[in-house]
Amino acid sequence: MSNPTTIPVPAEVGLLYDRLTALDTAAQGGSLHLGYWDLDDNEMPLVDAADRLTDLMTDALRLEKGHQVLDVGCGVGQPAMRIAVRTGAHVTGISISRDQIARATELAEAAGLADEVEFRHADAMELPFPDNSFDAAIAIESIFHMPDRERVLSEIRRVLRPGGRLVLTDFFERAPIPADKQPAVDRLLRDFIMTLARPEDYVPMLGRAGLRFVELRDITEQSVRQTFEQMSRSEQDLDPVFDEEADEKFSPAAMIDVAEFGSVLLTAQKPV
């Protein structure tokens, strides 16, 4: 596995998510991403809160029936299927994990959605689509696995049609992480092969990638702590996923009080 300062390697990320695909993720509705809660309602189950985050991001895309949507880092396909059912759009999901693509395809066929969604093994750094192929793109907690965020953004801009929107979520450092909390963050970054963004980098990075900045929202208070709390209560056994040699492995409970670790929701658009 990569250490927290190592640039993610797509092949390693793919193998990680091959292993994650074998886990029982029913508690999250089959999705492995944060939830979104009202600040005065923290007891909504994670499966519902995860759907709520998907819906929040989907609404920001301003989709219409028949639109073509790219899901970058589609997991096992639940968000893509939800987007297709809610909006009437056609969704193409990509993942670097071959097992995720196989499982997503099986689930879509079982749900009768094979005509509305499709899934392809692909690297977001080199999207296998022609220019101007999609009306919108979504990336739910996937860009932090990429070796070069700017290159991914440039590729997404290339395949978007003029005026097409991109909505993504990313993890970022809200403030300097205290020394006593750094080991927990390091384990998370190591075990899930991630890097942290700096929100002040996004606007210039979008400009260099050829995208127009629309909105940047810190959704940490609505998503991060509650997700780690519910993950820790679920007692999901992650031991088969991570390196057996590792002295310490990621624990959701260790991240609950790391207020400096945040999540951001970004909306951008390809210029007309």
C-alpha cells in the first residue's frame, strides 16, 4: 500500500477496490461513500444519508431526460442507477476495479436497468471516450485516489459538451491536523490510497484544466463525523482488505473527532 505522501498508483487502487467489492456493503446500500445529514438529525441511517448525498450532487448537475452522464469512480453502480431512475438520464460508470465493474453490471441487469446504465473498466487519467461525449459528470469520493487531480479534471473537461457540469466530492485538510490525530489520518490515507486536497488550490486548478468554477461547499459538518460514527457502530470487518503485515489498520472510530479532516463539494462547468 502507499504511504500518505505517496502518489496513488491506479493499479493499486484497482486491487484495493477489488477487495472492497467482496465486502457486504448492504448497510450503505452497496455504496461506499459519505452520507449527508441535517445538522439537527444525525440518526438517519447511513444508507439513506448516502442516497441523500447522491441526490444533492445529482440536483447540482441540472440533468434532463436523455442526458448522457459520466460517473467517474462508479463503485458497484448504486449511485449511477439511482441517477438514471431519478432523472431519466443515461449513465456510464467507470472504475479502475474490474471486480467493481463486473458487480455493477450484474446489479444493473438484476434491477432491469441494463439499458439505462453501463459500466466500463477505465482509468480516469485517460478516459476512453471522444471529445464532447457527455452532458454532465459526477465523481463521488474518487478524485482523491487519482495520481493527478488536474489531469483528471482536464480529461473530464475534454469529454464534456460545452456547458456541461461536473460535480464532485473530495477530502481536504480544513486546518492543520494536530500531532496526536495525525496517525489516524495517516492510516486512513495509507489504507485507502488517498491524498488530501487544499481547497484554495481548486479555483486555479480548474482554470488550468479549462473548467469554470461554479461553487465550493464545505460539507464536513453534514457528512464526515456522522459517517465515521455509523461506520464504527456497524463493526464492518475490514481486516481482509488491508495489508496483513500492517501494524495498525484504519479504524473509523479514530476519525470521529478529527474535525480538521473535511469533505468539500465542488461544482464546475465547461465553458460554452
